[in-house]
Amino acid sequence: MGLLLSDIEKKVLAVIQDGFPNSPQPYKDMAKKAGIEVDQLLDMLKKWHQEGILRRIGAVVNHFKAGADVGAMVAWQVERERVEEAGKILASFKEVSHAYERQTSKSWPYNLYSMVHGKSVENVTWAIRRMSKACRISEYRVLFTEKELKKSSPVYISPEENVI
């Protein structure tokens, strides 16, 4: 069973699923596009968050357009009791856009991942060495980005729908 939405809620959902506009006042621009006031938009988003309908809103950054010419996913093998500590250390590096934990498997023992960006392979490699030393983790694999795939937001609603 889906969630029934009012006409205003459908407009807001359609606007936020398109992502943030590239502007100094993205919420104001999104509210205008939905045909409501910015306070009404923010109140609705806050209500959806409190009700558990909306977990988070975040920007999807294209690091290559932002000036990072090289990217690498680093898979780290970390003891379970050190994952949170190591994750915080990795996330503190300016070259890291995100760090997260995943389950291991018999053939892949890596449980902590970080995405590292830089101007060159050497720059990224140097950052990874510094990260390894800071975390005291020597078991890791570096997977350099070969091709940037299209990043897009999930589509929850189309104009003719009234449920999600």
C-alpha cells in the first residue's frame, strides 16, 4: 500500500527528487518551482523527516566537475571494534568525500570504504598512504575510477501518480 499524497505534497516530492538547483538559495528556488512559500516547503520536509518518510536530503557532487581529476575507492580491512574509530579518521581527510561500512564475504574481507579524490594519481596515492598511517591499517585495496557513471536521484513520483 502506498502513501497517499496531497497535490502540494506531490509537487514538493517532484521538485526535491530533481535535486538541488545550482543557486545560492536552493530551497527558495525549489519552493517557487512547487508553487509554495519557502517556509511551507521547509515545514513539510521537517514533518516528513519527523514521520520517517524522509531520511535525509543531500547533494550529489560530481567531483570531476569540482576539479578533482582522479578518484579511487579504497576498501579497508578493519577489525570490527575499530570500524567506527577508523571511519571517523578517514572521513576527516579533506580528500575523502564519504566513508562507510559494509559486510564482508569469504572472498572479500574488506569492511570499510572511502572515496578519495585528488588532482593526480600521485596525489590520491599519497593521501591514501597518509590515511593508512593515521588509521594504522595496512590491509587495503585501491580501486581507481575508470569511468564516471551518471549520478542521478531516485524517482519516487511522476506527475500523473498520487502515491509513492
